[in-house]
Amino acid sequence: MKPYLLSLGAGLLIGLIYSLIGVRSPAPPTIALLGLLGILLGEQILPIGKCIIEGRAVMRVVRTRCADHVLGRLPSGNPPDEPVG
């Protein structure tokens, strides 16, 4: 139940931001796609921050975990790898 409530809260926050910048929902395609890109990139801030704090190689995480999440994996016909997490 918690993920649903958090999702609703995030949606309310985005709706408020849309209202403040004068964008109607559903947003025009370009604005919506940029918003989704922002969400995908924003999800990577904490993992990258944790790497920096722990002193781990940031670029390795960016090239693997972040790139796979933001860009998706290209179809290769191979079975999927273990989930990263």
C-alpha cells in the first residue's frame, strides 16, 4: 500500500508544479517526455551520491546501473541478467 500512497503523493507534487509553470495535464508530448527524462535522471541522484560518499568508482555505476535504468538495455536475444539493486 505504501508505494501507491507515495506514487499518489508524487503525482500531486508534479500536478502542483505543472500548475505553477502553467502546463495543463496531460502535458504536450515534448514536455511530458522531458518530465519523464527528469524522473529517470532524478532517480539516479541517490545511487551516485552514495558512491561518492563511499568512495567507490562513480563512472562504473553510471555506465552500468544508471545507463541500464535510464536508457534501457538493447535487445540482444540473450536471457536477461540478474536485476541490479
